[in-house]
Amino acid sequence: MGRILKLHYLPAAVAFVAMVIVTVLVDWQVRSSHERDMRQQVTEDLVRIRTRLENNIHGNVKLVQGYVAALETEPEMDQRRYSELGARILLGDTPIRNIAAAPGFVVTLIYPVKGNERVIGLDYTKTASQRDAAMKVRDTRQVLLTGPVKLVQGGEAVIARFPVVNTLPDGKENFWGLVSAVLDLEKLYQASGLLSDALDIDVSIEEVGDATSDRSPFFGNADILERDPVTMDMRLGHEEWRFAGVPKAGWNLPTTDLWGMRFLMALAAFMVVAPMVWTGRLTEERESHLGKLREHEVEMRTMSQRLQIALETSKIGVWDYDTVTGSLIWDQRMQDLYDVRLADGQASYADWKGALHSDDLRRSELEFASAIESGRQYYTQFRVVRRNGDIRHIRAIGTTVTGSQGHKKLVGVNWDVTDDVRLQEDLRRAKQVSDLQNTQLEEARLVMESAAMHDALTGLPNRRYLDRLVVQYEARPVEDTLLTVMHIDLDRFKDINDTLGHAAGDRILRHAAGTLSESIFPGDFLARIGGDEFVIISAPENVGKDYVELAGRLIDSISRPLVHEGHECRVGSSIGIATRSLCDLRIEQVLVNADIALYEAKRRGRNRVECFTDVLRQEVVNTKRTADEILRGLEQNEFIAYFQPQFDAHTLEVVGLEALARWDHPTKGMLPPAAFLGIAESLKVVSQIDAIVLNHALLQQYRLNASGYPIPKVSVNVSAQRLRDESLFERLENLSFRPGSLSIELLESISFDGDDRELIHQIERLKALGADIEIDDFGSGHASIVTLLKLTPRRLKIDRQLVIPLLESRAQQQLVASIIEIGRSRGIEIVAEGVETMEHARVLRDLGCDTLQGYALARPMPPGDLLAFLGERRWLDGQETAVRKA
């Protein structure tokens, strides 16, 4: 029946519910009776406290009225008489702190005087806190009690104000003034029993009827009001106080008494219900046992059916051998396995033995006898020969048991595992084949790995091999960490590859590899890590040998000529050397150091050796720092544009501006492009700087035009990176500028002498957008006549290196004149850079130059100075005459 309450538990449940209800009712009755008694007791205590406090206050008020009577009969009383009278009236430990007399509302008499000197002279009508109460006493001619009042000298008090009225000689009443008495509340509480330790209740007192009060008690804790207190009111003059009281131990019945009663009730309930529950439990167990027996019977039948199905499905035969009688019983499946037919399944040991394969007979009999003798589990496998000669593999499992007659028996099962055995044989053969294939694959892998770790052309280890070797070096002991790295790069190899073909290049590489292999110290590691780059790492036993001398020999050996198909091929080599002498320096860093030294060798002219030094390291650090500062400068908008005017060679009027990039460094000041452009190119951010300069240039042209100084054109430099930047064209497409007002100067680093169709296409797009094209630094070696034919630019800028020597060299003048003539023949305007003196300006004008640009006329300036420069026109002072001489 599960969790459902059974029928035989019903009487016990009913009795239990009835006892619970009775217990709850009795508990409630006891607690209610206790609470009524406690409320009665608290009410009596509150009445007693309230009465005492009220009597104490009124008693002291009556005492002060004696003072008032004396003043009514002696209105001219002085301070001495006042003090004598106070000393007789205020005897003992009285709660009256002081009594002040105020004829005409001005305090002139007080007792005691000591400690109250500042009160003398107080005018009640001029004191806001006293005026209303004083006027009320005068108007009502009645005693006025107020409180509690917080005193400046500390504590709380009740203030009683008495009107003093005397009779004039003509029989009329005269309001003489008033008397104020300060009653110490602390002493009143003490006298009323509120502060007694023997008090069994907690009491709070609050003012009633004042709508402006915060209704918080001035005596006792505020939480008393939240504990269902007994309350009663006391009228004090025109004010009303409310007393609230609760037992200190609370309203509830003490836990020991309450739980004692509950224990007795629970014990009674247990004595009634326990026998019923026990009877029900016994009945439940009986039914449970009967139900389990029925379930076990069902389970046994189910398991028997499942076992039968399992045996039928798996074709497992069951046998039973009696070791005492020698009888052997086989079921039908056993007979099928052995291919025998028996009456009633009764077989014999001889039947089993006769079916065994001759090769397995002796072993099988020994195992069977051993299992019977030792009593251990019987587990074996053997072959049987069926009547038709078919051989089947049988697996047998058995265990020793004791029969009903006390005979020792071996009971077990047999099943045919021929298919499993054959499958295992097939798997073994497949594994042998697989092992052979794996061996072949491993051999192939080793060959492929060797090929992957070596250069196919030279047979030397490659970059991958080097990386693995570096890891191995890092794991070596500390004493083996000292080493030298040489980084070798072939000079002019690309020229041979491009002119004589890759076959010649391959011969050069094999020649270099052979030379290096023959020349290095024994044990050193040599690898080809790139197209024409090699690395040598010293062996531990070669530490201390002269690798600089070895590098010199390598340069001489590699530079020896090699004849290929009738052509003499000669290459040089640049070598960088780095040594690790500190154990904490990683080999990867030594390789980097060697690469830096190689770069320095190439920079200094190639075909030489350079060793890595601290100076080179510092240059790398400075380059890294400058790169970081450039990236930060781009984020902080530190890159700006300076502008250098360009002048008509004949009129010296401003005909254009060239926008030049400047870096407003926060610590180094204004930096020219030479200080950052090379590193910016390596960072691939030159296009960003170009974009900044272009935006500044267009903005400055707009401002000058709006200010009345129209500039025909503004020029900006554009790098190869910027030419490939699609955002340049998007920017220009979205601008509205007059065709020809924007000129794009192609930097000297861009070469168009090769087959660079993409750059030429980009330049044609710029022309289509309305921008002029200028070739910068013409004559410096980067631009040529081929460039003019390809691009047909609008202007040609003669490099300053050709302009500066004009005054000293007639041949130089003829060279410049030739360039100007070539430009004119193609319809190209000529701009001269580097005009340092007015004499330069005169000579260039006479040679036919169209536009001048240089320090003689104007230096690059910030945008803020440009407007003033154009307005003052200082470049014309004394200069135009000099230019027009001759």
C-alpha cells in the first residue's frame, strides 16, 4: 500500500489527533490565564507608580506655593529675605533645583543663588522660549506645569510657574509677577520607585495630545510600546502623560512551566496511542511479509523464464556431475553441442571424454580433476569432435556445490565459442599485417620527417630543425649554455637569380652550403633558414674559438667566382655574430641579436662582419621606444601639418602650399619627418600620418580662402602605403574640391621604373578625381625619364641636392636647365626645392623654372603663423628687386 495510511492504523491516528487537539486547547488556556494575571499585576504596579509620581509633583507644588504666599504679602522682598525663606522651605533632599521670582516678568530673586547668577535679569517677555508660558500664567492666574524640559546644565525637569497677585490699598488686585520652580525629574523618578531594581516591569512615559511631538517616550525604551503594554494616563496641569508597562520577562509563561505541562500532556498521549501503534505495526509487518513472499515467487518465476530464454538464445548447455556416484546429466543443449543423443539426458564421464579432441584430452582431464579436488572454480576451453568430423571449440565454466544428499557436485555450463576463436585468429593475422604496415609507415614517417627537417636543395637542416634544436639547447645544463651564433646572408644573390635564372641561383646556394660545411669548426650546427640565409651555432666544445676570424674566412671563400653556363657568378656575404655569455639569455634572443648584427653589416656596405654590441642593443631599444611613442602619438593626435609656401618665380606671389608632416612630441618638441618616418614605415602607419596631413591641408586651404587669401593649390606627400589605401580614394570622393587645387606629391621612396601596374592604376584614379600629380625629388636617383613617360605628371620638383650647388658650378646649372627643358617638352611645370638665397631664386628664374620653394622665401610654419605671414608679405621687402636684377 506504499505511503498511504493503512486501515489498521486508523484508530491510533484518530486517538493521536484527539490528543493533539486537547493538548493545544489546554496549552492555550494556560497561557491565556497567565497573561491575564500578568496584566492585572502590571496594572497595579503602574497605578502605584503613577500615584507616587503625581503626589510627589503636587506635593512640591504645594511647597512652592508657600513662597508665592510670602511674596503676595511681601512684594518688596529682597534677595536676603528671599534666600532665608527658601532655606526654611526647601529642607532636605528635595527635587526642587531652584525657585526664581520675576516681578514684572524680570527675574530679580532666585534661590539658591550659587550656580544661577546668570538667570538674574532674565526678561521672560523677551525670551521666545519663556514668553508664551509667562503670558498664559498672567492671563489664567493659574499654576502652569510644563515638562519634561531638557536643562542646559544636564538632565530633565518639570517647570512649575505660579502667578503672584497682591492687593493694592484701593482693594484692587495687582499682577505682581510670577514664580518659576524647576523640579528635577530624576529625583521624582527615584522617589516614585521608577528606578528601583526591585521593579518587575519595564515602564515608559510619553507626552499625549501634542500634535507636534515625535511621540517618542521621554522615559524608558521605545520598544515597550511595541510589546502590547498596559497603558494609563496622568494629567499634569495642562499636560497629559501616558504610562506604558510590560513585564521584564515578557507576557509569555516561563518555559519550564509551559514545557512541563506539555510534557505531561505528551506522556498521556503516548500512553494512549503507543499500544494502538504497536498493534498496527505488527499487523503491517505480517502483511508485508506475506506480500514479499508473493513478490519473491513472482520474481523466481520471472527469473526462471528469463534464464530459460537466455539459455535458449545463447545456446548454453547445462551439466551436473555427481562426484560420488559418477552420474553426469546433460540437458538438450549439451547433447546438441556434443552431437550425441541420450535417454533422459543421462550421460557418463566416458561420453564426455570420448568427444574430446585427442590433443586436448590429457589437459582437459587434469583440469577437471583439479577443480573437483580443490573445490576452485572450473574454467577451461577445449575442442570436441562431432560425429561428422567437425571440430568445435567449447568453453566450460563450473563450480563445486553440495547436493541435497550431501554429495559433492560440480555444476556448470558449456557453450560453443568456435566463431570467437576463429575471429581471434583472424584478428591476430590482421594485427600481424597491421604491425608490418605500421613498421613501414614509421620508416616512411622518419624519411618524411627527415625531409621536412632538411633543405631539399642543400641537404642542410632547415628552419624547423633549428627551432627544435633551440628547444634542446634550452634544456641543456648551465655549463653548456655558452655559445656563438653566426647569421649569414648572401649579397647580390637576387641579382644572379633574376638575371641568370633559378638554376644559377641553386648552384650558388649549393656552393655556399658546401663552403660553409667545409669551413665551420667540427661539431658546429649549420642550417639554411631562408632563401639565401644560413645560421651557424657553435658546439659546446668550440667555446672560446675565434668565430670572427672564421667569419672573415667564410666571406673570402663564398666570394670566389663560380662559372655557370659560361657566366662567372660571384656573390658576397654579410655576417652577423652574437655570443651568449649569460645563462639567463634565451637562445631565441641570441638569434635575434645575430640578425640585428647582420642588418648592421648590410647597412654599413655589405660583404663584412659585424658583432652584436650593447650599442646595437640600445639602437634596437630606442627604435622600439620610438615605435611605441609613434603609436601613442597617433592615438593622442600629436601629428600635425606645417606649411611651406611656394612662390611664382617671376612675380614672387604665393601660388601654393606644401603640407609637411611634423610630430609635436610631448618631451622632445617639434620633430621633422626624418626623426620618425623610417620607423613609421616599418610600423605600416605612414598611411595614417598621410591621412592626417591631408585633412589638415584641406582644412587650412578652406580657412585661408574664407579669410580672403585664396591659395590656388595645396600639396601633400603620399607614400606607397597610402596609395594602396582604399580609404584615400573614399576620402577624396566625398570631398568637394576644385580640380587642380589638390596636388599629390609622390615620395622619393616610390619607384615606377619596374612593372608596377597597380600603383600606376591608383595614380590614374587620383587624376580622375581631380588631383594633380607631382614627382618629388626628381634627379635624386629614385625617379627617372621612364617615370615621366609613364605618369605624365602635372609638376616636377627638382631635388634640393641639385639646386644648392647652382651658384658654384656651371655644369650644375646646365644639368638643371636640361631637366627644366625635359619638363617643358612634356608640358610639365617645374618646381625647385632648396632655394636658400635670393641669388638661387634669380638663377632658377633665368633658367626657366616656374615655381620656387625654400628658406630664402619662407620656412615651414604652423597654421597659426600662416595667416599673418600672408598678410604682412615680408618676403617681398628688399627681395623682389634683387630677384629682378640683371
